[in-house]
Amino acid sequence: MTPPSHRPAGEGAPGPADQRCREIGVQVVMRFAATLRIGRTYTPDNHVFKQQIDGLLETLAPLLDDPGEAVLVSLEEDLYLNGVRIPVRKNSIKFQNSALEEFRRRGIAGLRLQAGIKPAELHAFFRLFLQPEVYAGPELLAACLAQGLDHVAPAIHASTEAPEDDFEYDSSLQWVGEAFGSDAAAGDGAVSTGGSGSTGGGGYGGKGSAPRGAARKNYSQAIQGARSLLTTTTLQSGLELRHGKRVVQPLVDGAFADEPVVVGLSSLTHKDEYTYAHAVNVCLVAVTMGKLLEMDRRALADLGVAALLHDVGKSAVVDLIHHPLESFTDEERAAAERHPVDGVILLAHTTTLTQTTLRCMRVALEHHILPDGSGYPKFEGRWPQSVMSRLVAVADCYVSLLGHRSERGAVTTPYDALGLMLGPLRKRFDAAMLWALVQTVGYYPPGQLVLLDDGSTAAVLAPNAADLARPHVRVVISITGDPVPQDHPIEYRPLPKELSIVRPLKAVEYPAAPEPEAAA
């Protein structure tokens, strides 16, 4: 892939938006470098340093207003702002070199800031950022999460592997990636999510998991594949389900490799990004559940494609819906409840009729039908759901509960989502499928933070099939209240009998990192 500002000749000159990013980017890099320089000279509480924070936010304001975020990342020896290469100029080259060195020193690709950020939040971020010997790479991300910094975080990884127009999308996708590593079950002694290759990864700093987002290479590639499969143009010109099988095959391979299931990218709020991430997350959970239920590879491939396309009918009604679920008008609710039928019609019109197509059509039609005959669409009497439909219904609900597109989703942890499905919502689903979900994600799903009885805080890496109450965990906050450094990780694979989980931590209870001076 070539970044948007490096389009080959003949593909059109960069537009005004690209030019605006270039000009803002030069100023942002200079402000960023100045902020770091002042931060090393003055204490973080000094008014001179705070003025630099205000100046940086003022420079970023046009991008935080529209498109609503600013993603500054380094790729090779260049800096990009929202996917546009920042030009190197005579008066700014030293600042760019300084920014590149600062990112390398911390083992990150860059930064992502979102609309709504306040000076105090950016100030808290720089208090962490200015201590690279304590907070670097995933530790910096973990500290930001623990501090409750919702609008700013390090971008752990940026890639140019996506198609040309996906550069900005890919770099923003992976900002939360690789915070907690991968599980021993992944096959190479490391634990493998959060904005994020295949198995392995190198533990806490490897290509693995984050509490509320994932971007492993397979996962990221699946997102890109889902995007190409579900675009309006593709849906109108004709779906090739064999392409869908190529998208899901790495996820099927991951299920057979016993990779832990971590629902990723739940913080995405852009409509299209959420749609693709939701489809891939449902596919990931459903395929892993299907493997547990001893489906063979061919059936799992069909299940994966059906899960990927379960909401394909929403493309027919998306323009009719303008409010969140909690505020639907009667017309919007009717349109939303029509999407299963619209999905069947779309698949019938745009695909070749095969056994895979029929399975996808059934899942698209049936994934909102409930065992008692309620749900939608409505049928006379009982409608016998297929096994795949019942399986996708459970995966769809679990993933939806973790979505950050509602007030409820913003505070729902993986443990909460599982508890809701086994409690108030249990009658909506097939009991065997709920059992498969529990066996897949464990009592404490990967990504969940838990309080241990020694006073430390740990992140769940993967379930332990031998004892679901004792998952594989990594300690992120020690018993002294300090973040655990990357070069001296504390992991239990699985949690030993002398330790136990006191309780899972809710989103509002995620522990705050200590004051930087104390940590130092």
C-alpha cells in the first residue's frame, strides 16, 4: 500500500483535506517537540508547561473538530497525520527527527487524540509520556487505560499493509493493540487481541491483546477483508462467497490453534468501522464456539462466512436510521427489524446459489429469532432455527454488549457481558450455545481486569480449560500499586491455587496508576 499522499502519477492530486493535514502536521510536530522540551526543563505542574499543552491542543483543534480525531504516527522515517505524510521542511526537520526519536525510544508508533479531549487529560498523558524509562510501549498504554484517559493514547502499531485508501483506517484501528500479549496456548510459549499476527508475539509487548480492543495481524487483515466484502459497491455488483472464505480462513486456523478469543476494537465509534469490526468479532467468537462443538473445517468456514454476513441486510436500511437504539422512533425500529429479511433478499440477488449461500441466508434471516418464537422477523408458530443461526445469535449478542456505541456499552466489561447473557438474557438463547460461549471465553473472558487476593490487579490473557475459575493472567498493577515493568513481567499460566480472584473489576473501577513521581 502507498499512503494517500504518495499516490502514483495518474491517480489524481491530493485534495484540500490532504493539504490541510500537511500544514497542520508541520505545526503539530513543532508544538509536540516544544512540549517535550519544556516538559524536561520544568515540572509538569509549571504554568509554562501547561501553556505548551494548551498550544498543542489549539493547533490540533481543526482536526479534533473535523474529522474528530488526530492520529500522528511514524512509518519508517516519515511522520503521518491522519494518513497524510507530513512534509519535511528546512525549518521543521529537526523537530520531525526529534519526534521520530521520541516514538522509537518508547517503542510506539505515535499518538491518537480524539474529540472531547481536555487540557487536563493531555497533561496527565504527558506526565506518563515524559517517563520513558517507566512507561514505554504496552506499559504506556496500560497506564493510560488505568488512568482513565479516554481521548488520548499511544498508537502501538501502524501499518502500510492495508490497501491505499485504508491507510488512515488501519493506523487508527491499531492504536490500542498489543497491550497484554498472547497466551501459551497460541503455540509458541507466548500468549496472543485489543487493535490486534498469528500466534506468538513476545508476551506483554508482543502481538497480543488489550483489555478492550484487538489488532493481531490476522484480525486486522480480517477487518480489511470484511471492509472489501461489505462495501456498498460489492453488495450491489455481486458477492463472491469464496472471497468471504478467504477472509475467515485465518480465524478458522486460529480456532484450531486454540488462540484465545479477545473481542477487539470495541472503542470504535465511526459507523463503517464499527460495522466491519462487529462482523469480524462475531465471526471470531462464533468460529471458536463452533470448533468447541466439534464442527469440521468445512462447516467452520461456512459458519465464519455466515457470521461475517449476518447483518448484511443493514445496508438496505442504514440510511433510514438516525438515532441510537435507545432512541429509535417507530419507523426506525421497523426498519431495523426488517434487516434480516433484507439480508436474505440481498444474498439471493447477489450470490450464486450454493449450500454455503443457503446457510448464510438462514443465518441472516434467523439470528434475531428467539427460542420462544419471539424476536424478529415474526412467523406463524415456532420457527426451527438452524444450529449455525443459534450459534451466531449468541456470538452476536456477546459482541454487541461490549460495543461502545451506547451508554451501557461504555461501561460493560467482558465479565459483565457474560453475566448478562447467563442471567437476565439467558432465556433468549439455546442453553447448549451458552455453554459453548462459557467454554470459549471462560468465567473471566480475555481482556477482563481482575483483583487478586494479594491486592494486585491482573489482566486475563486466556481461559484455562482445566479450571475456568483459574485463567491465565498477567499482573499489570503490583501489590505496591506500581505498574509491572515490561522487562520483568509477572504471569501465571494458569493462576496458582495459592492465589485467587477476589472479583472482576468494572470499567469504572479500573485502578488508577500511581503518581509519576512515586512510580519513578
